[in-house]
Amino acid sequence: MIEQLPESAGSILGFKMSGKLHDADYKTFVPMVDAAIARDGKVRLLALFHDFHGWGLDALWDDIKFSTTHCTKIERIALVGDKTWEKYMAKVCKPFTRAKIRYFDVADIAGAWAWLKEA
């Protein structure tokens, strides 16, 4: 499931990713990002992983398509989690985007939001 976080504002969007992601999740998530891009030109994203179990096959394809079609419209991505494999996702994602990517431990989610808001 992908849920928009209430701290989202303007071109800075945050989403909580939980459980296993499916195609339907991307049908909701992508239009929200597209609307912010249409309004603001570029966006910065926070992805909070909570009890995250990865992607279904269809959602993995959706994620690849999203990364390739939005790679020039995302300035920064803050990945927030508490598992070792989530930390390594920041390194795995780098070749698929031009965005600056940083991992933050869930205890430092305020730091992640602050980094996204920096000029």
C-alpha cells in the first residue's frame, strides 16, 4: 500500500510504503506525483518504509517505468526505513534516476524532511 503522508506540501511529497506493493498502488501514486510535477515543474520525494515486503511483479514493472519516465523531474529522494536492505536500496536506485538519493533511519525522519526542504 502507498499512502501520502500529511506532511506533504507543494513540491515536497512524502509517501508511506507498507506491505507488498501492487499495480493498483501505482495507479494512485503516479497521478499524485504527476500533478505536483505539472504544478511545480520538479518534485522531491520521501519514501517511508513501514513493514514493507517489496513489490509484486506488476508493481516492480510499474516502479521501473516510473523511474525511467520521471528521472529528470525528481530532484531529491529521501528513503526512510529501519532495515539494512532498505538502506542499500539508496545505492541500487542511483543508476535509475538523476535525483540525489539519501537514506535516513526512521528515527531521523525529521532530518529527511529537512534535507528535502533545503535550497
